[in-house]
Amino acid sequence: MEFGIKSGSATSIKSACVVVGVFEGRKLTPSAQALDEASGGQISQILKRGDLEGKCGQTLLLPALPGITAERVLLVGLGQARELDLKGWKKAHAEAVGALLERGAGDAAFCLLEAFPRGMDMAEALRLAVLAVDERDYRFDQFKRDKNGKRALKRVNFIAGRKEARELEEPLRQAEAIAGGIRLTKDLANMPGNVCTPSYLADEARRLASLYTTIHTEVLDQSAMEQLGMGALLAVARGSSQPPRFIVLEYRQGPEDGKPVVLVGKGVTFDSGGISLKPGEKMDEMKYDMSGAASVLGIFAACAEMRLPVNLVGLIPTVENMPSGHALKPGDIVTSLSGQTIEVLNTDAEGRLILCDALTYAERYKPEAVVDMATLTGACVIALARFPSGLLGNHRPLVQALLKAGEKSGDRAWELPLWDDYQDLLKSNFADMANIGGREGGAITAASFLARFTKNYPWAHLDIAGTAWNSGDKKGATGRPLPLIMTWLMEKAAQG
């Protein structure tokens, strides 16, 4: 999908389809009104018949209107003008793309920026529109033999005034970079576990380094991790024939003496649960247990593409969690990189075991902040459903900044408590701690476990178990929390 910014009148745009808005009550946006006048009032006449009321997401395709250069006109409902918000803005664009894909339009000109929601600026509205369009166009068909169903929409132009069009060129470039990062994240997460192994993720990190000179990649193998003392991570990997990898990415385009932000992504490329075997139902979805790792790679690609002036380090501990005669067992005690010992009461609570070593490794960078992203607990899905990611942390300004970025991007998070009270639930008779805290407050006790390894820097944890992928008929990766993190990083870059 290609995107562009153009200036001009809706009546004279050369395109397979021009897209204009209609508010509820059949109120036309300025571009829709211009098309109506040029066509001798045909749009008004059609709307009076009741074919479209203007409810958000409604669409109506009108072919070959007189007095208009475009081959077709697509009317899209925007809802009540005063109530149009981020969600409605994205829905209108997504439904418009869906209608265009059904009709096989090769290109389209969107004239909706004149009606963006209150509380946004035009640049922000453009970025959200690009992401909504690209999300609706995305499909993962790499393993399908028959790709004849691939839709034809190749280019979308956004129409603005001449002055605005010039000012929107940079926001468009940023939006395209974010969209590319989201696509990479989705592609990696949607890959089957027999293809996307720890070694595959390491190769993808190397590919990014070869593609962008601003990214440096180092991959630690099992021997290197043994020398470091990453006993918790290596214990999880024991049950699999796939060797573990610890991926380090660096991107330093911020101030030369600036401390980096460290992003940590859980990379369990398939999670069977290990000896604590998961139920068979929906176990196929455990290929998504590396969505945090995929997000880190997508974020680095997006930052490099837009040349964002920040300092970043990415840490990806990646393993496969399988049952075998060599596998970690309930009751085993392992020693983490920090030196703290962990009694493993459940081998399906493996994500925190690989993350704790990565979080300890992060200390060597003297980070400004550390944010980990992990499909960590089903308990978070029970608590919050699949709308927000769970957010916990030890630094109020960091947590608040991430919450704000989530609201601004539409990739929302919700804060859960991280009180010391929960630490008592992790007590062990035989080790420094247990890796689970019982049935109650599972998302919080998992974060409380991680908190024991993050005392030396500002830290936040995003539990994306409910947001990283969709189930059912729409099964597939969502690319979250990349929009949230990129919005936060862009805000940091803007602040200097």
C-alpha cells in the first residue's frame, strides 16, 4: 500500500474513487457538498431516498456522477459531528477501505481530513487515518497457495489544502514508518512456530541491521548465556530441541551522552506450557507468545525508517517452551542472572523466567527507562478483557506517560496496582521466591515477580496477553502495543 498527500478540489481529482464524508442527519462535509453541486444535486437526491443516514461507518458507492473527474464517489458516514472521536475516525476509514476492496478499486482519494475529530490536530488525524487504512488492508497469506483473493487497492491519497499538504508530508512519512513496523510485527507474530523459531527471530534482527545502518545487532547463543549465568532463561529452553537466543539491538540517534530507553520483548516462539502442559484447545495460539519480541523488532524498524532522534536498546530473550525428558519440572530451583533463586511451581509461568534475566541484563546500559512487553498472563485477560493492555510499574511519571500515549494512539492501557502487599504471595520455603503466587491477582503477582529484578531503574511492564492478537473468525496478530510505544517515543523525541 502506497500513501500520498495531494491538494485540490474533490471535483477535479483524478482517481478510481473519491471518498467524502456525511454526518448523521445527511449533513455533507465541504468536499461532499462540492461534489453535490458539481453533479447537479444528485448526492442530495440519493440521500433523501434514505440510502445512507450518515451513521459512523456506513458506506454508499456512487458510480459515474456527472461533473466529477473521479470514476466513482464513496460516501462514508461519520456519525454525529460533535461525537466523532478517535474510534469513530478509525472506523470510518476502515469501513471505507473495506468497501473499496470489495469493488476492486486500484486507488482512492480520501477527502476526510477536513472533518477530523475535535481534540486532534491534522497531523495526528492523518497518522491515525493511515494506520486505520493499512490495518484494514493487511492480510497474512504467505502460506496460502492460492493468492487470487488479494485485493487491488494499491494507493491512497489524502486530500488537503496546498499549505496543509506541505505541512503533512513529514507526518505522513512518520505514519508510513509506523504502519511498516506494525506490519512487520504482525507478520512475525502470525508466523507458525515451526518457522518462527528463536533462530528465525535472531535472523530477523540481523536483517534489520543489514537494512538500516542505524541499527546494530548482537545475538548471544546458549554458550554465551551460560557464561553470563542466565540460569532462569536457560532452564525454560531445556525442554526444546530449538536452541535459545538472546538478541540485543541498539539504535542511537539521540543525544550522544543520552541514556537509552531499553525495550524488552518476551520471545517464547511456542508455549506448550512445558511439563505443566496447557489444554489442547486454542494451543495453536501459543505461537503468539513471542508478540512482545515481534513488537520490539517492529519498533526498531519504525524508528529507523523515520530516523527518530532517540537512543534505544532492545533486548529479546527467545526460547521455545516444550515438554521432554530434559524439561524444567515443577519443584526445580533455578538461579537467575541476578543471583536470586527461584522455585518453579509451574512451568507454564515461563515468560517471567526469561524476562527476569533480560531485565537484569538491562542494568548494564544505565537506562533512562525500561519497558517490557509480554503476553504474560491469562489473568490479565480475565481482569481487563481484550480492550486495554495491563500496565504496572515502579515510576509514576513513566506510567503516566505510557497511559497518555495509549489514549492518544487508541492503543490503550490500564494501570493495575503494584503494592508491596503482593510480594508475600511469592514466598517460597526453599528459594528466594516462587515463580507464581496462586490464583488470585495473577497479572499483578507476575509483575510483582518482575519488580524484584527492576529496582535499579525506572520500569514499566505491559501485559499484552489480551491485546496482542485476536481469536475466532478474526484470528490474527494486532501489532499492539507498537502504536502506544511509538507515540510515547515520538513525544520523548519532540521534548528533546
